Amino acid sequence: MVEQKDSTTKSRTIFNDLDASEENFDSGITEVDSVCMSCFKNGRTKLMLTRIPFYRDVVISSFACDHCHYVNNGIESANRIQANGVRYKLIVSDPKDLNRELVKSDFALFKIPLVNFEIPEGTQKGYLTTIEGIIDRVITNLEADIELRKEIDPDSCVKIADFVQKMRDLKDFKLGNFEVILDDPSGDSFIENPIAPAKDPKMSVNFYKRTVEQNEMLGLNNDENIEDQIVEKTEKGEVDLRNEVVQFHNNCPNCNAICETNMKLTDIPYFKSVIIMCTVCDNCGIKSSEVKSGSGIEEKGVRYVLKLTDRSDLDRDVLKSDEASFEIPEIEFFMGPGTLGGKFTTIEGILKDAREQLSEKCPFAFTGGDSESKDKAGRMKECLDKLEMIQNGHLLNVTVIIDDASGNSYLQNIYAPDEDPNLKVEHYERSYEQNEMLGLYHLNQAFHFVHSFFHNVLLSNSDLHPEHKYFEDRNCH
């Protein structure tokens, strides 16, 4: 994010809050002359650096040509690229789903499998619209030059007309329900959940680690990050993370300025070793912490179900990994994997962080103007009030569920080593989707390929070298 410093050295952003009032309507708008890509004459582009409430900083552009009346609008993220990619899958089953707000970045892939329609990544500028808006945009663009195509290529014109009619039927639900997929390796795209903060039964949201190819597409360096290098040095004995705090320079997650990160390895009783990192930025004042597992992904996922019966239950230690979800069914509250990040805190602390996440970073939850929904805003405020009551111990006898497919989360048993009557711990086999989210499916494919390769090589050689015999005895594992 671009920052300016005043005389008091306090950080001040050049991105103004989105405000439709008349006195602020023209503030922050920059106009420049630019070439029209339709008639190649001079047009006018308006740029506005703004902050979408509870979302992030964006650059909104609007182009208009007075000669050919061509117009074009776009939106680009001004924030740093997110740590993980994100994949949304939505089942559109009624007209209300067509009105869901949607942010599509430059790097997002948009698909409707039912009609074999796809907008590849990098082919369009980012924009803010709705599901119906994307379908209308496709219809408009395909119909723009259909008359010209009739003379040049009549066969393709007929196919385009058939597809346009299919898209209209899709919007009118004549083809039934359909699935929408929005896959963005940059993590800057979004589809609205109209019943937030409750879990949306029609939509799944998965955060994933980017591949080397996706990092190259985004212009990111594929070298090992600093944290991985320190962990590798720890394994070699060059750095003692357990008995000392390691400091290194990093970029601030808020303003991107250089700041210091502290890193320490610690042991959690009756669990495992974890790496705790804390970042403090002197430029913007933000403080952030992150927890990573000191070991790999467990063989099974884990689900903790805790009944809050006393105020003291809020003081239980919690290690929540980035892959864990957090749910309170009694108040219809659900936050999926990747939303709160990795944390080592207490039940009270995680409730506080959840309230802050909803009130400060939830897109379109409390926004005004045409996108405002009084029912949605009221439901969100009611949920925040209930979260605050639970956090303060005024609302008890509710259930807290932490579900972690990676198995790297932990909820303290205050009766340890005896059984906790209010805490249920369940270990389960992961689903295919969960293994895919954790990147294990592709890892297993690679392992089985290597296993088959060695096995076939060994079978094809009758006289085995002693080193090869070792692999055969171990069954290539």
C-alpha cells in the first residue's frame, strides 16, 4: 500500500474511504488523457484510489471516449498479494444468488462448468460486479460484433448465437441449478456470503498454497522464504530456536514497510512443538502474530468440541492452525479455514479476534448505498453482540468447535492427563477435498509414480546390485 508521512511521522494512507456523499464525491479523483482502443482518438480516464469498507485498498478506473462513446471500467487491488490462493465454489439455485457481490481480480479464473464457459486468468482486468453482472457482460460482449460475423463467418455466428441463448437460459434457470467456480492464486477475489457469519451451505471456500507456476505468473520469487531457511538451519544445529529468539527483517503485512519479526520454538504440554512468530511495524504500528506447526501434517484430521459451562473455560489455551475452522452452532457462527490465520491464544482471545475480523475486514457486511441489506447488517450486528457476550462470560452453555484437517490444532484439557468431561476430541480420516486443499493428493501421486518406477526397474533386472536389493526389500518406501 502506498504511504505518505506527515510532519509528525505518523503513517497516513492516500486511499480514502469509499464515500458517496456530495462533498466527498470528487475528492481523490485524478483525470488523465488516454488513447481510446476502439477509435484510437483521445479519451478521458478517471482514477480513484479508494478503500472498500471491510475489504481492502483498490484503484478504480473509468474510461470514456466522446468520439465513439466507448466506455470501460476496471478495478485493481492495491494491496500486496495474499499469502494463499483462494477457490470459491457456489451452487446458484435461485435468483437471489445472482445478486451476490463478486470481486474478480486480474489473476482469477472464472468457470461455469454446466455450459463449458471459462474466463481464463489474465484475460480481463479486475472488476466488482455480481454473478448476474458477469453473465450479462458475456452476453453483451458476444453480441457486440455478431452482425459483422454474419458476413465473415456465418457458421461461427450461429454457434455464438446458440451460446448466447444458452447463457440467457442459464440466467433464467431454464437449465436448472448451476455451479460457479472462482479460482484466484493471488487470493484477492471474493464471492459474497449473504448469510454471514453463518456457514453458507451453497458455497465452499478453500485456501491453498500456490504452485511454482502460479508464483511465476504473479511475479513472485520462488526462493525459500526466510522462515523456511531458519527452520532448515535449526535442523542442522546452526540456530537454536528452542533456547533463543531469532530476529529477521520482513515486510509489514499492512503497509509493506520493512519491519522486524521475532521467531521462537516452544513446546505445548501434551501436544507438540510449534513455531511462534510476532511482527511489530514501527511505520504503521500494526502488531501481528502467527503460529506454525513444528512438524508436518498429521495422518488424520482432528475435531475439538468444547461445551462452555463456566467463565474459566474462556481461559483455556488454544493453538489454531491456518487450516482450522472455528464454529459456534448455537449462534450460527462459522469461520472457515484460512480466515483467522494461525494463532496461539485462548478461547477468549480467539473470540476477540473473530469479532475484530468481522467488524473490520468483512466485505459488504455493513456497507451502505445500493448494496446495503438491512436484514444482513442486523444479523451481523446481532452475531457480534452475542460473540461479545460469550467473550465476557455473560452467555454460556454454547459449543465451540475447532476442526482442523491437518491435525495441527490443539485445545487445552484442563483435567490432563485425565479425561475432560466437557471436551470431546475426535480424530478422523480426511476427505478427498481436504487432502487436495492440503496439497497431499498431488504429493501422493508423485510418490506412487516414483514407487512404480523403482518397482518396474527392479523387476526388469534379474541381477540386482546390493543397493537395489535394499530398495526391493523395503518395497521402495
